[in-house]
Amino acid sequence: MLRSDVHRLFDSGLLAIDSDLVVRIAPSLAGHELYSSLAGARLRIPGDSPIDRAAIADHHAATVATW
């Protein structure tokens, strides 16, 4: 689960998660102290969680293409 503010960034296309489950942020957030600290963070997800990495990769590609 994402914090509500981080989820809004994700939904708004300002934050993406790559296929390695690493957080990427839009360049426009680079100077924002709170959100720039998320860049490069790896999500901690239990190994038995069903994750569709192809869907994550598709979302990441579509999102970063707008940056």
C-alpha cells in the first residue's frame, strides 16, 4: 500500500515503479525534499505476493514517456 499522497503522485504520473520495483520520480519533483528522497527506493514486497511485472513495466514506460 502506498501513502495517500504518494498514491496521488503515482496516479498523476509523477511517480512510477520500474520492473525491479524501484521508485522513480518525475524530474519536476527532483527539488522536492520529501518526494526526491523516494527516488531509487526499492519496494519491500513479500516474495509470495502476486506481482504482474509486465503490467508494472508497461505502466512505468507509459509514465516516464510523459516526463
